[in-house]
Amino acid sequence: MWWKKKASCPVRSVEQLWIEENLDWFVAEFGDELLRRPVVVPEESWFPAGYSGSEDDVRAVFRKLCDHVEVPADRVRLDLEPDEPDELVANLGLNSESSGAAGHWRQRDGATIVTVDMKQAQRPVALVATMVHELGHERLLGEDRIDPDRRDGEPLTDLFTVFVGFGIFSANASFEFYRTHTHYGTSKLGYLTEAMYGYALARYAWLRGETEPAWAERLDTNPREWMKQGLRFLEAGVG
């Protein structure tokens, strides 16, 4: 078994407690049904056939995500910001980006609007992570489940993506090396560290009764190793 090493928590005690308490709160708030749904893995068959990153493709992905996260598609409007590449960056061929989430959730005149930057369309894993995060705002803020002034609202919404089965996307997108037809580089997305995603996924698997989940192999190296360490820690009975 993969956890037969020294058991230590991969995150600080304050982060461990925050992850555990809030995953437990999600279960109490939303029930076991969402927790026990199959984990969604990044694979071509999950996206529209012939996915190319077009606006139609992005909207199709969004509708599918609305269904998974249980947000009626007619309750939210998706706005797409055009991708306007930096000519200098494109010519140099290397780019490094850092952001919390490349999307935005807001309510205006009683309507919910989710805005997504089309530059994410060429990086489907980051696109899904961004969209699920924004739909998480709809479940948490739009349904008045948390205070809009809650200081940990953004990281809590990232944790929600784990709870609803999209943790692989969020963890892998948290630090991503990418290459497009014009340039390559690295991108940081989200509010949790790779180690926090790893422990969150370990605790999530533990709550589901999974000690060696096959889906963990779809994680990038760093979050996968943090998850394995988290499972060793939980198996030792100290989590």
C-alpha cells in the first residue's frame, strides 16, 4: 500500500483544521449525494467532440458543469471576455501568469453573471477549474449559504471544487506548465497551495471511504504526492 511511510500531515495544523472542518460543513450543508458522485477526471471524452476552445465549446463545457454542480443553467449568464494576446509576450514565446481565478461571479439586477477570460479556453483544465470555482460562488453566495464578507470565501470556494468532484482540475491548474501555438510558460490559478489541495483531496477520499483511489493517478506529481502523504497521515489515525 502506498501510505506505509512515516505519517505526518502535509499542511500546517491551522490549514489541516480549516480543511477538515469545512469539508465536514459541506457534507452537512449539501448532503452525501454530492460527496459520493464519481470524481471527474481530465480526459478528452469529457469535453465536446473536437474541442478547439471556441466560444461554442466553452459554453458547452459551462452547461455541462452547471449540471454537475447542480446550478440550473437558466439561473446564470456566461459572459466571455475576448482573448487579446500581448504581442510582445507572443513574440518572446514565454509567459508567466499569476492570478486567483481567471473568472468573476457577480449579481446584478437579480441576475447572476459569470465572466470567464477566453484565454483559458486553450487550457481546458484551467478553464474547468475556473468555471467550477465561479459556480461554487453561486452555490455558496448565490444561495446565501455564507456571508459575502467572509474572509476565507475565495479559498473556501476552491475547497468546494474538491467537494463536488473537480479537485483534480483545480489541483492540476494551481500550478500549470502550458504550451500553445504561440508561446509557453507557467500559470498559477486559485487560492489554495498544492499541498492544501493534496490534503483536501486526501480528506475528501477518506470521507468517501477510499484509501487507494485510482483517480489519484490523474493528479500532477506535486499534489499527488501531497495527497499520498495526507492519506498516510489519516491511515495512521492522527487526522
